[in-house]
Amino acid sequence: IVVAAAAGGVGGLVTQLALARGATVIGIASPSNADYLRSLGAIPVSYGESLEQRIRDAAPLTRHSLIDCFGGYASLAHRLGVPGERVGTLVPTPAIALRRARFTGGRDGKIADIATVAGLIDRGTVNLTIAGTYPFDVEQVRAAYTELMGGHVRGKIVITFPELVTVPSGERSENGKLATASCLRPTTSACAGSQAYHGLVPVRTTRRSRGRGLPGLAERAPCD
């Protein structure tokens, strides 16, 4: 299986999940990430001119599948002889329709998948690489996106939140108003989590959301 952007926040997990299932993985990444991909067990190839030939040299027999975590590699998959139905991409482009590739990602995910990956991480089969952390502040979030959009980020960028605690229904919140539903009130310790978008991943969930089987989702309700 060929993985484009194999050292990134999504690609790194794709690479490890494929390896855990016994696949041989050819990882497309920058030369600076070659040793990292080798440490995972993948075969690194650098992007750029003559990429197709480097992939053929790395896997001279068959390339069964290609997963594009960057965008723009559907045509490469076609030249390598990978059938369109065996090509998945996280970035929709006109070439996807032309090559009959599949636009995939979170839209095909299930809550159970999070538990599966968490179990693999807990057992040490998969490693979640953290590229850096930023506090939940407007300027710091802007800086996090600037780093992310600059490319060549190895792993996930994490946004840390103040811990969120629930106010039981019927109790008064700090502003003295009666809470008509459970709501969240920030404290100053630790951090809480929500969904991951574009490589930015908060790191904890509230106890209440975990109890409802929603990993990574903080329960939200108005306090006013």
C-alpha cells in the first residue's frame, strides 16, 4: 500500500494501522522524515521528480492500494496501475471522479474506530506522535494553524483546554443564574477535549461525555 503524506498527523496513523494489519507500506514524505518512516517499519520514498519510478523501485511487483492524505495523487495511482476502487483520498479533487477513486476520511468513521485505535495505542502497537501543543487562546490557535498550514508537521498539533466541569441541572452557575440543563464551567487545571479537525487535537474528554460513549466530545449546553 502506498501512503501519501505518510509522516503527517493522519498519514502516520494510516501507515501504522496498515503495518499492524500486515501490509507492506511505501510512505511518501520529505527526505527529512525518511528515518522516522523506517522506524515505523515503512519504506520511505521522497516526493518530487521521478516519484513514480522510486515507488516502482521500492515495490517492483505490485502496488495494491494507495491512500492520499495530502491531495493530488489520484493520477499517480492510475499510472502505477492501482485500480480506482483501491484508491482513497482525504482531499476531494476532480481527478477523483475521473479515476473512480474514493473520497474518504471521518465521514466513513465510527465511534468504535476510536476505541480500536486507542486500544492499539495502549498496547504500543500504534504510536500517536505529538508535534507540539498550544493553549486555547486566539493568538496561540492562530499560531498552531500557521504551523500546520506550513506543512511538514510530523504527527498531531494539540490544543489544550482548561478542564471543564458539569453543573447539575437545577443548580446555580457562577453568574447566579439557574442552570436549566447540565452545562460546562471552566476551571484552571488540566485540559478537556473535543473533536479533532485538520490535525488539531484537544487531549482529554469530560467524565460525562466519556460515560455517554462519546470519546473526545465535550458535552455542551447553555448556562444562561
